[in-house]
Amino acid sequence: METIKVILVDDHKIFRDGFRLLLQSFPYVDVICEASNGLELLKVLEDNIPDIIFMDINMPHVDGVEASKRALEKYPDLKIIALTTFLDDDYLEQMLMAGVEAYMLKNADIEEFEKAILKVYSGGNYFSAEIVALLSDKLNILRSRKVQQMELPVFTDREKEILELICKGFGNKEIAEKIFISPKTVEKHKSSLFQKTGVLNTVNLVIFSFKHQIVDF
């Protein structure tokens, strides 16, 4: 398997030390750099581009939300996994809108971290079970409110099929294998979905789908 280059961003050195040891137990993971806040990360990225960034949220100087926004604006191909200690729907919403691919609790077990790394590296998304429950509750509240409904776009059957698989966390290659088309064709359909929904990334496409009840958890 190809080596997956990782950068850790967290203001607590004790956590970074322990988490680095966890990641080093995976033979395909190479922790290439660390940063103690978002500002340090942005400097590190000038010379080191990883496959995945594990991003703490609450940090001094530049927090995880702002760091994710700035990093993705300059390096749009980066994949970011947000890490948090506590469930907070405000941070969840901000990080998702910033464009992170995954959102996890720091106390997740080693198997869950491995699953998240492989899922995100392959182009998919990953959310801890507790995060999924929080997101589901939040969306159910939004659905229960009497807000003005926008006219939804019309999707083809193939687009709906791909959208459902995206919402389940599958990446382009996995989707292609499941429905027997090429990854390039999957990307073409995703581009059409982005255009029809007006979103700019996969995570916001998932949020759009749940919010408007196009798919369900």
C-alpha cells in the first residue's frame, strides 16, 4: 500500500506524542510534521504537503476552523480530519462548512482511526457515531421548523445513486467499483451534483442532501 503522509495539529504536546505513537502503529502512515496551532500549520504547509491533516479545533492564535479554511483555499486537494474532545454542534457546523472530510472524537479507538484514514484517503468521508447522531438531531430540528423550502434540483437516477453512496462515505474509486463505471465518470456526475446544488465540496453536498431529505441517515 502507498504511504499516507500525515500532519498532526494540536496545541497539547502530550496528545500529539500519544497520537503519533498510535498512527505509527499503522505501517502505511508516515507522520511527516506536527504543529501546535493553525498558524504553525500554515507555515509548515509551505514546505510539506500531506495526504491527511488531523486538525484540533480549539487552539490559540489560529483555531482549527480558520486554519482549515485558509489551508483549503490555498491547497484545495488537502484532506482534513477534525478532532474534538467534546460534542459541540457549533464547532461541528463550522468545520463542515470549512470543508473537512471527517469529524471524530479524540477518544475513538484505534480501529476507528484506521477506518477513517483509509476512508478519507480514498476520497470518502467519515464521522464518528456520536457525530452522526448529533448531525442527525440537528437536521431533524431544521426539518421540523417551518422554513421556506427552496425548489430542489432534478437529479438523474444515476446522480441519485451516486449521491446516496457519497452520503454513506464512499470515495470515487469505491463508488465506481460498486456501480461498474469508471472513477472518471463518477467525478463527472459529482461535478454535475455540485453544479445543481450550488455547493463546492463533498461534505457540503452531504449536508445539502440530509437537510433537504434527499437521503436519510
